[in-house]
Amino acid sequence: PIGPTTRIGAVFYTQTRPLPWLYGAFSVTYVKATLDETPVPEPDEPPSGLQAGDPLPFVPPWLMRLDLGVAENLVDLGKYPLRGKLGLGYSFMGERPLQFSETSARVNLLELDAGLSWWFLELGLQIFNLLDAQYAAQEFVFESNWNPNAPPSGQPARHIAAGAPRTFLFQIGFRL
């Protein structure tokens, strides 16, 4: 229902293993997404606030991801080595265009992954949103009226779905 769009972009990805125990990966994506025509309003629906040439809503122009990890045998315990791993991930999402010429905030997130393995046993910890950043996973701008006794204002308002808070995942695994 939004009509025709033009999307032009590029992706760069690289990975490296400069040492047997060190790993790194980096990616960046750029996209320019625009509306080719002004969307035709649906009957009985408020205007979308979009015009021809506007950026396509919800499509961030910039996305980046960086991952660094180390994994190495720490010590021999009997016939099997105790292996450790530690990884850090960083994600960046640029400002997303929204309706009515609004934009969302940038999002920066860190993740941590740590683990130990020995023989058939594996223990792990993952922490998502390591710094407990408060961010909007989704943002929308549209007319709304939460008070049925008040007349509609006709003004667009921002609405969000909150992003996940700091999240801990613990793992216990057995290799057969």
C-alpha cells in the first residue's frame, strides 16, 4: 500500500583470524531508500505524512556490526584440555526515518559471550544489551487518541515498542 520505492545501497563485510586464537569480523551496510510517489490515502484512514522523495520509513541508512573473539586451551586437566572462549559484539543502527519528517534515535548495543569446555561438558554465559541501554526497538508516528471522551487532536504522536533490557543466558551442554 505504500507504493513504488527506490533502494540503492552497498554492503561491506570482512573477517580475520590474525592469530589462531583471535577472530574478528566487521560489516557495514548503507542504503538510501526513498518513496517514488506520494502514497494514496486509504478510505477512512488518517494521512500517512509521507510524500514522494521522502526516505522510506523504518529503513535505517546505516547498520554496522563488529565482533571480536578469543578461544584457547587454558590448561590440561587429565587427558582433556580446559578450553576458554570470550567474545564481544557491537551493533550500531543509525537514525531510522519515520512518518511526518520524524527520525528515531541511534541504537548502540554491546553483547558478551563467555564459555568454558572440558571433555564432554560445556558451560556458557551470554549477555545481551550488556550496558542495559534503553532504546526503542520499533518507533511509529501516527494520529492516536487514547481518551475516548476527548475530541481527536489530529496531531501525530510518537509510539514505541521498547527494546530488550540487559538479558543473561546461562548454558550447560553435554557433547556426546
